[in-house]
Amino acid sequence: MNTLTTTDLTAALQWRYATKSFDATKKIPAATLEALISALHLSPSSFGLQPWKFFVIENSDLRDQLRLQSWNQPQVTDASHLIVLAAKETITTPDIHDWIQCLASTQGTPIEQLAPLQGMITQFTGAMSIDDMQQWNSRQVYIALGQLMTSAAVMGVDSCPLEGISAAAYDQILSLDGSGYRTLVACALGYRSEHDKYATAPKARFPLEKVVSVIA
Amino acid sequence: MNTLTTTDLTAALQWRYATKSFDATKKIPAATLEALISALHLSPSSFGLQPWKFFVIENSDLRDQLRLQSWNQPQVTDASHLIVLAAKETITTPDIHDWIQCLASTQGTPIEQLAPLQGMITQFTGAMSIDDMQQWNSRQVYIALGQLMTSAAVMGVDSCPLEGISAAAYDQILSLDGSGYRTLVACALGYRSEHDKYATAPKARFPLEKVVSVIA
């Protein structure tokens, strides 16, 4: 497997920033987009439940509508692609069953052998309120958001996470009402404009000692 | 900047799995650990507020104690390193002030120029309940978790996210009570044991169509 050196990884993560101005003429090549979609698809989640749905919005009419529900942020329409990340509202018994089925068929495991895992997931999720479950699912979606932005950076693709959106309006525009999924956050992907003044601003982070403690 | 090809990225993310059994004799080299810590430090967060704290636990006594609070999962003690990810409980006016100061000094911007941003963050966080804030901060921590696991994978380092931990017991062991931070999740990092049967199991994910919709 070809890996990235420590220096190259850090350089890519230093290079990454919340891109404010995208070059609207630059499109993500098909193979790169496919790798980004794979990164979402392969994201880790608790118990592997994948409590999410990802919308890759290419349609420009839709993006115009979404921009109006995003404080008019130009990234929504100018970036090559817009991803909307939605979280599942609950985890139901059929959801758990679907996952166990998927696991059994992918791994060629008799389904009976997965009964203890199914029991564990059922017990764990059963102890949660609807609100806890929604929050738990939402956190999983943010793992996918992290995996997406890091994956983009190591391939030299720019990104901008967008929390400042009207999730309820996104749900309406994307017909999510009643689907069991709710919009949580969006992420614009593409290539920075050469005029984005934020591209060259020094990256600001708290001093390392404030956020990392090594306990030897 | 050296980037990863689409094929190499997908291969790395396919290679990654929730490692159940680590080779306790293999340690992450210092430069690699430093790059992983940088990945945490450089993680994106909403408004850049970095509402988190990361503990890199090398101490074996502590890890023995933490393992007892983690359903006795061997990853806690056998992996090269254990990272505990904690979320800030709130975002206070002084927190926002600290961040604006950091931004101003890093970027050489007069602090008055950042007053509109400071106002926006104050308004946004001021509209949240304590519970909303804690959930919001927790989601940010999961971006860092995603960035950490993806970064590990592209460098050929194994990881296992650990949600099945007693966060309250972790808080006690790490003396977090009263610190303003709370344990949320942990992540073991190191190298898979050659005996981990999960390493060769086919990766199970729902069919792509179930989780990704391209709207052209």
C-alpha cells in the first residue's frame, strides 16, 4: 500500500483551510469525486450502523435554492460539488436487522453467529431516548465529515464545512421530510480561487499545550 | 505538495478497519505520533473554536485502569497509543475572547477588525442551551476523531475508535471533573496483530445507493 509520509500528511493538513472563495471554473475530475464518495461510504461508524445519507448536489437550480438557505454563502453554488450530510433520526429494530444481514452476506457468516452482536446493538440502542439516538447518529455523521475533509486534503481538493445552513429548509428542498433522515451539515468541495485572501492567512490554532496533553 | 492518488486513498480507507487485536510489541515511531497529534491539533471546527482536549496516554498504569472502564477491551492496553478525546462543556465569553485573541495574534490582525466575527460567534452560541452547546462541541470532537482515523490510515497506522467506555470513570481517572472538559470517546492507535481475524474479513458497508444520492 502506498502511504503518505508524516511530512506530507502534515503539509496537506496545513494546506487545508475553510475555503471561502472557490474557483467556479474548476471541476473535480470524475475519479477524484469517486474517491471522495468512497471516503464517505467507507467512513467508520459505531457498530458499523452507518446512520447517515449523503447527497452529492450537482444540480445548479437546487444549489441556487440551497444557497438562499445558507446565508447566501457563495461556496454553495461556486464550489465544484456540494455534499449534504444527513443523519438518521433513529435506529430501529429493522435497521439493526438490515445491518446484521449486510454483515452476514458480505462476510459469509451464518446469521445465527451474529445474534450476540445483534443483541448487543439492540440493548445499547434500546437504552437511548429518541433524542440521545439522534445526537449519537449526528456525531457519527461528523466522523464522515472529518474523513471527507481529510481525504480531500490529502488529494489536494479544497473543502469548506457549512454549519450555517437552515437544516429545515434543506430538508424541504431535498424532500427529506418523512424520510427518516434530517440534514445536519454540508460541505463544499472543489478548488480555491486565486483571489481567496483566506488561502494565505496563517493557520490559527491554540497553542498545542492547550489542547493536547501527553501523559507519559 | 505531495498528494495521494485516488487509488491509494481508497486502498488506505479499505485497508483501515476497527482493529480488535493490536500487536503490543509494535510502537508508533516518534515522527508518526507527532503527525497524528498534529492531525488532531489541525482539525477543523466550527468558527475555529476547537472545543476539545486530547489526551495521549502512554502511562501503562493509567491504561490498565482505563481498560477496566472500557469493558476490558484489550485495545486500551495493547495498542501503541491511546488517545482520549474530551469535549468542552460550554463555550463562554472568555473562550470566545481567547479565540479572537489567538486569531488576531496569529494573523497580525488588529483585534477591532475581528469584532464582527466575535459578535457573530457570541450571538450564535448565546442562542444555544447548555445542552445544545455540549452536543455541538461533541460533534466537533467527532470531526477530529474522523481526521485522526483517516490520517492514521493514509500513513499505514491502525486505529480503533472506542465508544464503549465509561466516560464518567475516565473523567475521574484523568481528573477531568471540574476542568470544563468531559471524556467523549477514545481511539486506540498502533499496528494490527497478525492474529486479528477481523483484519482479513471483507469490509461490510450498505450498498452505495442506500447511503449516497447523486442529484445531477
